[in-house]
Amino acid sequence: MGKKPQAYLDTHRLDEDRRIAMIGEAASKGGKIGFHVDDEPGKADRYIEKLLKRFPHLKVENRFKGPTPGVETVIVIRMESPAD
């Protein structure tokens, strides 16, 4: 059996707060959600701050430059609660 396909959603036409809401809503359902932001000073930090303020049950699992020049990738997951 093959690998599970990855899903991609292009949200560049949405405003930043709507993008963050979509990321948070998807990550809240469980699993890992990765998103890319332009590698501008403070941009990933701003996304992360807004995301965790609105969705405090999420956490950043990883963050790195790439996969292409000028992009930063952030991976978020839902924290397990005692009831999970």
C-alpha cells in the first residue's frame, strides 16, 4: 500500500488572520499541520504568536528555513489533553 498523500492548501489570497484561523482549525482536529511563511524578519514569530494566542491547545513542534529559499516552515500539533 502506498504512502498517504499530502494535502496542500494555497491561502495566499486570504488575509493573515484568516490564514491563521484556518491553520489553527485544521491543527485542532489532530495530526500535524505545516505551513510556510515568507522568510521576513519576525513574520513566523508573528504567525506563531497569533496562532497560539487564539489556539492555546496547540504547540510548535518544529520550525526551520526552507524547503525553498526565502521561506520558513512551521509545524504545529495539538497538545494531548488528559482526556485524550
